Amino acid sequence: MPLSLMCPPVSRLARFPGVVVVVVATMVAPVSAAHGSDGNEAPQPTRTQEVREPDFLFGWPRTFVGVAGGWLATSQSGGIFDLTRDLLTVDDGDFNSGVVRFHVGRALSPRFDLAGEVGFSRATVLSEYRDFLEGDLPITQTTEFSQAPVSAHLRVWLIPRGRTVGRFAWVPARVAPYVAGGVGAHWYRFTQFGDFVDVVDLSIFTDTLESSGWAAGAHVAGGLSAHMVKQLFLTGEARYGWAATPLSNDFIGFEDIDLGGFQVTGGVEFAF
């Protein structure tokens, strides 16, 4: 039996071929769309996907600059320090102060660095005579102790600061310990200004007493360098230095002033 007789609707559509094409296209379109979304297309990136920068450097960094700050505990021994503590209300540790250091250096090999450095510290102590008064009033003065060492030192890494991978990549070590030693010149200024008692006739006078100059110095140190991000490193260091020189100007006759001391610092270093 003909299909047109079994299905009258089909017979009617057959009279209009254009309608048949439209109907078939309408039915096929959803199927095609569903088929296109079954994973054959490349996935689109989302906002949560982040492009991470490589955790290495292109080449071994040879130059570095850094800054560090911390606490300086000066030796404060002998001569002028003993006299100051005996006569004035100055105690042990009063000349301890903050310290800041700046350095720049060059890597000689994966285990050795050579660096130049300058530092600065200043302590200001207010005091009065322990055993003398001006009437009922204290006899007051101020003591300032400033230091600015300039030095060169050799830093020795106990393990390499990083490793080379392939021909170009350099991967920093997460933590690297080091020891260091150096020599240099040590500038200082020791100043006392205010009111003083004449030891001969016990009269009171106002004056400024000062000694300043340079001394040869040396230091040893040990520390750690921790890699933070890319070319930035966090450093921590403990150091002891030695320096001494004769007093000048208004303090002739005293033994050499001790410029040594122990310092603990933390800082940042940029390598390139």
C-alpha cells in the first residue's frame, strides 16, 4: 500500500517540498548543537586559572645589592666609657642602638661572594652627675656616640645558593647558610655637651667635648639567606666587630676608645 495512503499527513507534506526541508532542518539543528557540546571543542580558560611565572632565573645572578637593619650592642669597655659611667647616670647598655647597613657585591663563584658595605649607628644618652648638684638642680648633659664603618668582606656559602639546570635556568636554594669575614675603616664621633663640674675647683661650666676620627677594623659573621620570590632574598645575620683608636681633641690622655660590638640584623637582598 502506498505510504501516502497510510499516512495522510505525509501525503499533504509531499505536495510542498519546501516545507519538508524546513521541518527537517528544524529537527536536525538541536541534535547538531548537542553533538557539538559533547567535549570535542577546546575548553575555554576560566578566571580561576592563573599563569604561574617560572620559579627559576634565566642565568646565574652575579651581582647583588641589599639593605639590613637591626640592633648593635657596643662593647663600651675601658677609658672614656668607664669614666662616663662612674661620674654620670649612664649605665651598661645605654650606648646600644639601632644599626643600618647597605651593601653591594659580586659573586666570584657559586660558593664565594665579595662585597663592599657601609653602616651607620647613633646612640644618644641623657644624663646628670651622680654626686653633684647645682643648688637643688641636677647638672645635666647629653652624650652622643655615632659610628659609620666602611668595609669589604668575603662571604662563603656553606651550600650553593642555587643550582644550574640545563644551559640557562638557575634555581635558587630555599635556604642557604653562610659565614663571612672582612676588614675596613671605622669612623666614629663621641660628643658630650651640657654642664660639667671642674675637678680642680668644683665650679660648673657649659661646654661641648668631642673626639672623632678613623680606626682600622675587622669583623666575622654568620647568617642565612632565604629565597622569597624571583630575585628577592631575605637575610638574617649575627656579627661581631673589632676596632679601637686613640681619642682626640678634648679627651687626650685616655686609653683607646673601643668601637667593637655585637650586632644582629635582618634584611633583604636583590640579585641580578
